[in-house]
Amino acid sequence: MGTRSIGHRERLGRSGKWVVKVGSALVTDGGRGLDTDRIRGWTDQLAALRADGRGMTLVSSGAVAQGVQRMGWRSSPRELFKLQAAAAIGQSGLVHAYETAFQRHGLQTAQVLLTHDDLSDRRRYLNARTTLRTLLELGVVPVVNENDTVATDEFRFNDNDTLAALVTNLVEADLLVILTDQAGLFDADPRMHSDAALISEGRAGDPHLETLCGGGSSGRLGRGGMLAKVQAAAKAARSGAATVIASGQEPDVLRRLARGESLGTLLLPSREPMAARKQWLASQMQSRGRLWLDDGAVRVLRERGRSLLPVGVTRVEGGFHRGEIVTCLDRNGREVGRGLVNYDAREARVIQGASSDRIEQLLGYVDEPELIHRDNLVLT
Ligand code: GLU
């Protein structure tokens, strides 16, 4: 490995926001029941990285596998309703195990269950994004899983690798770490080729990598497989994140990655993170409306990186909903930026020009003091 890649590893190791995904086989000791020793091991590391100032989000599979084990079933049921029942049974045990382990470090956890629908509906998307980011700001470690109990087949993420990638986009993490029962991505199937070599670095989204995944067969317990992981890396790269696929059995794997050690397969985004993030936010959807700003608002946005408050808005155009993208314009109609708006067009017209402490009086409620929070705003 050349010095360039060591540089990437070190930079990412120090980076501020991580999403860590652990798979079913690891969490449940191959389906034999929750592996509390391993869970303690990962939570110790997550707590250490959190204490070091990083925002850490955990995406954990294992609800179905744990439910199946608790019910004494010999294998995962095929019927969706039984799978959903198993997930409901297993999820409470899963979260309890994490909560107990994090409490040893005085850390709070939060259970976040998401469905595909939550991320395709604009308002729910914005709520999920705001809640997760708030949890991270509060120093809490969110423990995320798919809401398997309600997710219907056509609206499933399909696997938690995809879910983890979308959570990476949602919180705009720098790094997605996918912990699995393999050391990483190999240039041939290591089960069939003893000389298969680990790929230590590649480009996320490189189509060649998909051909190395052996048809993407899923594990016996989880739904992912290596193909899903490589595809998840491509999705994570859309918001500028890098992905590491590494073995969750490797001692101290997260702390060692944080030190820049070359473990597993690192898949880098092809675009510089900030540019990718901007493009990602802009591509989320078309702009649905326009907010005309006064000079003061333009200045605080541009020069001080602040949120857009209703007081700085002079005119509202369009028929947007909360959570949609709107364009901000200066008094000459030049674009200043784009962002996810916290109020719909009707509400925005009512509160435009008013100070935030009057929102409640004008609308009868307050969703947020900002019209667009700075985290959801990209300057152009
Ligand atoms: N959400 C499923 C569970 O917790 C796992 C999906 C996957 O295997 O990736 O059991």
C-alpha cells in the first residue's frame, strides 16, 4: 500500500462522523443467540470513539435471527408475517443488549427503526434526519434497524447494508464501516481459491468490484452478502462517505481503523466529500419553490454559515411542502443556496419577515425556529 492510501486511512480514522453496521451472523454468534461478549467489545470501542469526539451511529441487524433463536425455530421462516413476528421478538432483546452494554460507559442509546417509506417521504425524511442529527449532538449513540414489523416486501431496504448506506447519507457521515464475518473484499472467492488476495483499497461504485462478489449470495442469517456491501459503498459515496468492509471478529477493529490501520477493504468516493454532499443534497429532488432574501439574510448565510430565519425572507414563491428543496435568492434574483425547508409554502408566507419568537403567535405552533437549518442548506 502506498503512502497515498495510508493518508486516506489516517484522515478517515480521525474523521468526525461514523456509521458502523454489524451483521446478523456476527451479532447472534451464527444464530446461536446474542453474542454479548462481542456486543460489549463493539460498544466499548464505539464508546471510546464517541468519547474522542466522534458522532457514532450503529446500524445493527440480528432482530430476525435473535427472534428465530428465541422461538426455538430451526431456521428462518419463509413467510413474511413470521419473519416480521420474529423481528419483533428479537428486536427488543437486541436493543436491550446494546443498552446494557452502553450503560457501562454512561452512554445513552436510542432505538431508531426506519422503513424505506420514511426516507422517500419528504417530511418523514426531514424528521428522521433532524432526529438522528439531534441524537448525535446530544452525544447519544443511535442504534438503527429496519422496522421489519411493518415493512412490506416491496418497501423494504432489502438488507441492512443498504439501510446503513442511507443512514450514512442522512447524517452525512464521513465513514461507513461494515463489519462482517469476512476480512473484506477479495479478488476471488476465498472459499474456493486459497490464493485469493484481499483488496485493501478501491473506488466505491467501480463496476469491476461487483463482479468479484460471487453473485451476491446472501448469508444464511442476514440478507446482505458481499454484493450488497459493495453496492452500499456506492450509495454511501453519493454523500461523500468512504466505506470500510472489515471483519467484526478482528480484535479492536474500530479503534484500529481510527488509528489509520489498514484493515479490510477501503472503498473511496470518487468525488471530494463537500462537492459530493452538495450534489447529493441538490439531487435529492427538484427545487419546489423560491425564497427571496434581504441583504442581511444573504450576509449571515454567506459569511457566517448560519441558518435561514423567517425574518430574512421578503417573498415566498411556489407550492412546496415541509422537507422539500427550495432555492434561496438574493434581491437581484441570484441563487444563494438550496436547502430542505422546515415549513410549507403557506406557513412560510405567514411567517416571512417575522422574528422566530413570533412563529407560535402567527401559526399557533412552532416546528422549528429556522426556515432552513444550516445543516440542511448548501450555498451555491
Ligand atoms: N433487519 C434484519 C434484522 O435485524 C436484517 C436485515 C439484513 O440481514 O441485512 O434481522
